[in-house]
Amino acid sequence: MDTQNAYYSIMQLFMNASIKQLFSDKIIFASALFSFILLFFHGLFALLSFAKLPAFIPLFNQMPWGETRLGTKIQIFIPFGVATVIWISNCIAMFFIYNKMPLVARFLAATSFLVSLLALFVIMRTILIIF
């Protein structure tokens, strides 16, 4: 039982120190925070407008004209899901990479921010075209 407690205390100390070190970097902290805020507004905007959406919405604008451009209204959450997965995976990667390659961790943070911003623009544009 003592070895388990020692293991957990060491892991807790390591995790707290690594997270503090990671978020002491202003670029990473700002990018991760603004990405989370954008994802929050993205999800909120999609949820609030979901009831007002028609059954089919124009999601796939790069497809040929016709029914192939349309998606069901539940598919409005695809960009949100993709952006959330990218944000979570980049945060995990930043956690492990920061000590060895801080510049790569900053690139991952900036990429997460840009993906969140672009996904929000896609959803806003799609919903505002309908209304």
C-alpha cells in the first residue's frame, strides 16, 4: 500500500509541476484559453440554433450542386466535434512535448486556436445563411 501512495504522490507532484510549467508560457496559455472559449461559444451557438434549423442544411459547399451539398441538422456538430478532438489532442501533445521542444508546443497551441476559430466561422456562416 505504501508503494501505491508513493507512486500517486510522485505522479501528482510531476503533473502539477508540468502543468504549471506549461501554462507559465503566455503563448500556450492564451491560445489554449481562447481556443476553449471559442469552442464554448461554438457549442452554445450550435445548441441554441439547433431547434430552429430545418431538416437539411447546406454543409458541404464544395460538393456539386444538389442534394449532395445538404446534411442533416445533427451534422452541424461535426465541425465542433473535430475542433474539440484537435484541441484535446494538441493539449495532450503540448503537455508531453513542451520540455523538449517548446516551439513545437507553441505551434500546436496556435493550431488549436486557428482550428477553433475557423470551425466557429464555418458554423456561424452556415447557420446565418439559413436565417
